[in-house]
Amino acid sequence: MRWRKFNGDTIDLPIITAVENAIKRETAAGYKLKVCIGTDSQVKGKETEFATVIVFLREGHGGFMFIHNDRTRQQYTIKERMLMEVAKSIEIAYELCNLFTLYNVDMEVHGHQYQPAFQKQ
């Protein structure tokens, strides 16, 4: 998986190492961190692009994020696409969960809610 920073710089380390380094750096600077993980998608022609983010929030001092983009030609229904978004978020959250526990960092995983429009009878 290729991850990058918001400014476009690539992250050449394994994501678990990059996240741990960020936690160490920010907590050493005195910040209390919270991490939010989420995925969104967009259909572009025959491709679906997924963007997964790891957002680091510094309590009262802004934040920063790591981003991973993934493209596929697989066709999804809207419900399948929403489930893939949740699955991608859970996958990375599960991979990083022990780090957040070790460093006492709160974590949220953001999912999607699909509500079809009401149809007239």
C-alpha cells in the first residue's frame, strides 16, 4: 500500500512505522492526539477510486493526515461500495489498533450510512 501526506509527499515507511513515528513526535511535543480513520469513494467512468485517510487531530492545535488512494475496475452497487469503504477503514484501523492502545491514543472509525430515497406509492 502506498501512503502519502496531504501535501503529496510519499511515505516510504510501512504505514505502522510512519504512524508510530507521528505519535511519538506529536506526544513528545506535548500534544494529546485523537485519530480518525475513514474511506470515501467516487465512481469515475469505469473505475471506482477509494481514498482512505488516517487523520491525526491535535487537541486544540489542528491536525494532519495520511492518505491512500486505490482504484479498481470492479463494478459495485451503491451498497457494495459503501461496504467496501467501511471494510477498508476497518482493515487499516485493525492494523493500527495495538499502536493506539500502546500510546493511549483515542481512535474513531467513520463509516457510511446508506438510506435510499422514499418512493411514492
